[in-house]
Amino acid sequence: MPELDVRLEDEALFIVPASGALWIYDFGNKTEVLRDANEGNSGPVFQVAQATAGDMKLFLVLPTFAAASLAAQDRIFSMLAEHDAERPVALVVEQQEGRVVIVAGDAELVAPAAATAAVVRTCWEWDESESFSINVDQREYGVVAKHDGQTWTAAVHRARPK
């Protein structure tokens, strides 16, 4: 499996599948609403990392409080496809220190999603694990993310059965 350069864009997306709301936040306190919420609908908010891992641009959807229901997952995939149909979507369904579970649904997305998840856990969520156990589509991978002062890289390898 590869070692990939991972770049996280400065702007994160936030999505509320139940209401249809979608907005960009650039961590410099600038917010841009891309799609307004429907009145009377609310629900959990999901943060979306816009990343490039290797040559692939992708969305990595992160739960803020709880994993998305199946209906919410479907809505998230469709809303992000409307926003940028060229980027595949990987959905984090569970995370804890040193461990992430992802639904990707595409073999080409496995290594980029695993690499991106390790970098996001390290730099956005302050997870200081030396390596990560990342399950993508029910297969285990080990990932080591590192920063050389300028670039994030993540080495992804298939975990050995225990």
C-alpha cells in the first residue's frame, strides 16, 4: 500500500442532512452559506474535510456527535455529489483515539480515505497516536501520519490478521 501526501484545504464544509443546510467555514471566522436550511428541519451537523491524498481529491465526512443514520448517509452522499460530483465521499462512522471506521464503497478510495482520516485525527482532533488502526469497508489498515514541517504524509498498509 502507498505512502501518500495529504493536503487538507483551509475550508471545511459543514452539512446538516435533515435540513439540507451546507456551508463553508475557513477557520478564519469567515462563513459562506452554500445552501440554506429548510424551515422546521434540524438535526446533527457533520464536518467535512476537503482533502487531496496522492492524486485524489475527496470529501471525508466526520460525525460531530453521533454516526449518521442510513437516511442521513444517503442525504450526505447526494448533497456532496450536488456540491462537487468529481470528489468521492468517505464517511467516518466511528472514531476514537487511534481508531477510525470508514465507509468508502470504492476500492480506489480506500488508501486516500485511510490516509486522510489519520491526518485529520492528528491535526484537527489532536489525536497523538503514533499509528492508527483504520477500518475501511470492513478491512483493517495500519496508518502512520507524519509532518515534515511542510507536508503531511501517511503510510497506509494492510493490517496483519491477529
